[in-house]
Amino acid sequence: MSTLENASAVLQLFSRQLSGQSNSGLSFSDVVEHLKLPKSTASRLLMTMESQGLLERDPDSRSYHIGKLILSVASHYLSAPLVDIASPFMAQLGQLTQCTGYISMLTGRDIMVMRMFPGRTYLQVVTPAGSLLPAHETAIGRAILARYTDENVILRFGTDYRVKSLNSPQTLEALLARLAPIRESGVSHACNETLQGISTLATSITNKHRNELLGLCLSFPSPQEGQDIPAGIKEGLLAVTQQLAEKLGDEYWQ
């Protein structure tokens, strides 16, 4: 692989590490083992990435962490105006409902987590900012996709529709059928899809003046079979969404 491809592979290792809820950094041996690189190649690669601000090295543990250059770019990217407007609302909602809150945006066929707001209910697994998840396999992704026409959704996925979760729409036709009621109610629901034991409710909001479209989501432990979603979650999410819609002139919620 080229130096650029190797550098990209190193950065992808950090993404996998975040998914596992670890923030201990990467060691030299981690890079050699996972990328199957000769030690000399790995050493030159890591030194170059460090010198260019892509990585930083902890002086005590000698492990590598994401560098200031990438953090600076990520901070700018994750601070879209609509994200900043919605963040205080979602932070407060997370505390009131005890749920973990998320703000995400659509990028291609995936959603990217822009913000995560921990609630008071402990969830063993959370999805950190910057994570990418299949839009069609998440409540928040479907809440955003419902803003588009069926024709747009078909073009977006083409003939390459793939699903990992058994609880997600298994075909493109099933996805379109799932989007129809979301367009009516504005609320999207997922149960045990991306993560077993986790349910989510989601809505979407747009700032038409800046052509920004985001999804808002609350995540909580899945209710036992036959039980309803805990009181206050749906009501709270709708209240926040409608507040933002009024503030931004989002006619979808009028």
C-alpha cells in the first residue's frame, strides 16, 4: 500500500478502538500487528504522521493518539450551525429523560454522529461522535431519509442494498414501506437493530436557510416484550423538535 493508504489504515484503527469504548491510544506493536507492516515501515509511517500533526505520542505511555491537526478539522466539521443550535436542547432532554441523546447528519448511505449527550441511565455501549452507521439500519437515519422522496432513496441505494441487522428492513422495498409512516408521524423507531438491547426514537429537523438537515435521537434500554416505551421519551423528543422547528421555520412540523 502507499504511504497515504497506510496512514488512512492507522486512522481507521482509532475508529475501531472508539467503537470498543477504549481511549488508551495505539502502540507501535498495535500498528504492526493489525496492519501487517514491517517494523521499519511502521516506524517511518508513525514518525511522519507525528511530524505532520496527524498523531501525537504520549511521553509516558509512548502510545499514539489523534493529533491536533485532525482534531482541529473534526471540531470545525462537527460544529455546523444547526448542530450548535440543537445541542443545548438535546443535552437538557437527555438529562430530563435519562436517555442518551444524539445529533447526526446524513452522508451518502450512512449517518455520522455529530454530538452525543450521555443521560443518567447507564448504557454499556454508546456511539461516539464521528462514528458512521448505516442510515437504513438506524432510527435516526430513517428519520432523515423520510425527508426525501422514494425516488431519491432508490437512487441513493441503487441495486447495492445490504443489511446486517435482522431487525432492519431487509429489502429496499421494505425500507420504503418503513419510511411512509415516518413521513406521517415524523417519528422513527428502532429496536435491537444496531445494538441488541437498545432502542431508539428519532426525529429530523432542517434549517432551510442554510440547507442543513439533522436527525435527533434518544437511545434507551429496550423495553421487555409487551411493554411500552417509557413515558416521557417520545413526548420530550417531539417537544424539543417542535421548539426547534418553530425557531427555524421548519414547515414539516407545522
